[in-house]
Amino acid sequence: MKLEAGLTVINDVPLEDYVTSVISSEMSAFCPLELLKAHAVISRSWLWFPKANPSRSGRGQRLNSHEILRWYGREAHPDFDVCADDHCQRYQGITKAFSPAAAEAVRATAGEFLRYKGTICDARFSKCCGGITERYATAWEDEDIPYLESIYDGPAQSCSYSPETWIRSSPPAYCNADDSELLSRVLPGFDQETRDFYRWRVAYTPEELADLIRSRLGADLGPIRDVQALARGPSGRIYRLKITGERDHIIIGKELEIRRALSGTHLYSSAFVVDKESGRFLLRGAGWGHGVGLCQIGAAVMANEGKTYTEILQHYYRGTTVTV
């Protein structure tokens, strides 16, 4: 077997130093303190989960010439625990300047993990759920995880919207936030350019969509005629999408593969509906990220309203406890 030449440089750091960097990199270090505490617990738990539990399967695979089913786990880097970007958790190094609040949040929660029935949790999180969090199986393996089920991101109430109706409206939710002062304290500088994360729009011509599919998936479908959601999760996120062109069609999933295919970088989320207007495909979407677990914007609003970090964690991860 031919091996590529080169070296892998690994940054080996103490757990609590790593967590301090992560909570200052994922979010602004000037977030409300209770949000920073909540994030310290879940960042620590997510990192430690594979060490305490057998690894889940890695990425999915191409099923046939007309369907791709793919998700992305931690198998991309078997030589080290986590990478430094959004594939895992943002980590900008232990020499990054930290706020006193970030250091305080890590000290206050030192050694604490999120647990479900005594076991450390796979504490997933995303930037903005769009008002309803998503279940684990929509984004990764077909497995139901009790503490990663879908919930309404707001005070307890019945939520009877259909997914498509939900996306087309702008219902109240913790993450339906327009407080510019709070968002400036929550989002890192490079994320503050994005303010339409709760509800957003993107438009493509049939030719533009065809070019994206060809460049991202290597499939030459010809000008696109139809974009159809075949399966959605409870938040409205699509995990099987059929795209039909003049020459052929393809079915893609899960949610991240859909986001990768429909953007030169990443579509905000796979929670969208498609309308045809003026010869273009208009995607009306909700949320930013996979939507599973803690919603960072929603959690920031909860903290700003006086909720404690344990209340925030119990809201997003039902049935869990925080213990050492």
C-alpha cells in the first residue's frame, strides 16, 4: 500500500484549556456567563463521549448511481481526537486571548459532564435550530437517541405547525432573536455578517443549480427541472432530496450532504421549501446548522432572560443531568 509522505502535527493540550479555547471560539467570549457554562459542559462532554462509549459508524455511502446517502462522523481524523474547525468544534488555540468570563465558566463547571442515565452524552449543538430542534437520525445514523429528540425552542407549549408551514412563517422562539446588542455579544466577529439565520432565502436559476450539482457531486443532470423533498425531520430539515434535470435525476441525503450540494460552501440548513418564481428556484429556509441538540442562539437568549446553565441544558437535552 502506498502511503502519502508527510507529518501530522498534533496539538496536545489539557482538557480544561481546550474547553476554554472552544467556548471562546464557538461563541464570543462576551456571551452571558450561563451560556458559557452550558457550552463548557457540552463541549467537554462531546469531546469525551467517544472515550466513554464505543464509536458509532462513520460516514454513509453511495447506495447506487442515482442515490447518495452520506453523513460525516469523526472518522476523518483517526490519528487525533478532534480537528479545529466546524467539522468538530472551533478551536483557535490556547494562546488566544480569553475573557475573564470564559475562564470563570470553565472553572465553575470544571470536570462536569452532561449525562443520561449516568453515561456521558454525545452533546451535539448548532448555531440556530430555526425554532424546532432536530432529531439525531436526520443528520447521522438511523438511531434514536433519547436526549437528542426534537423539541420546540421556546417555553413549554403545544406546537402544531406542519414542517413546511413552520418554515414559511416566523413563529416566536428563543432563537427568533433580533436583539442586535445581544447578538453582538454572542456571535464571533466573522459570524456577525450573518443575521438572517432564523429565516433566509437563496435563489438559483436552473443552470446555476445544474452547475452546483455537477461541481459538488459530479452528476451531470442538465438544467434542473424540479427539486423535491422526499423525507423531512420534525424541524423541517430534509434528509432525502430528489433533484431532477433535463437528462437525469439524483437523490441525496443526509442533511449535510444536501447543504454541501446546494451551495458553493454550505447552505445554512436543509430546512427549506422550494418555490419556482420568475424562472428561478427560490429556497426559503429556516435555521443555521443541523439543528440537533443545543441551539446556541436560543441558549444565549435563555441565559439573557436569567435561566441557569443547568436549566438551559435540561431544556435542550431532556432527561439529562450535569454531574462530575
